[in-house]
Amino acid sequence: MPRFFFDVSEKADVYHDACGIMLPTFGAARERALAIVRRLKATPREDDLVCTVRDIGGRRLLEIRFQSGKPVYSSPTTP
């Protein structure tokens, strides 16, 4: 089972997930990231809340950010 890491950033503050969690699929990791962002968005914040999902090698797999009150998904592009 793969291990996924969920980093959360808000403005200049970044909270790195050092332990991660094992989940069965990337889809499960995406749902967990969305749940994290929704839970954090329940308190008043600016629109610069971002949850980044990484794999065990540190590669960014997905970012979820709030824009205009709605979650927006993006996959980092490879060079």
C-alpha cells in the first residue's frame, strides 16, 4: 500500500506532513486531501489555503486550493 503525505499551506505558513499515511489508492489520497481542505475551510480564512499531496519520494502528486470558496484541483506539471 502506498504512503501519501499531506502538506498544508496558508499564506506564508507551511505545515509539512512528516509521517504520512498509507492508503490503498491515489483516489483515496485525493478524497483525504479534499476532506482536510474542507475541514480547514470551515473556519474563516483567506482563499490561499492549499493542500499538497506527495508520494514517499517527495514528488508532488496533487494540489487542492480554495478559490472563490470552491476547491480547485491541479496536478503539478513535469518539466
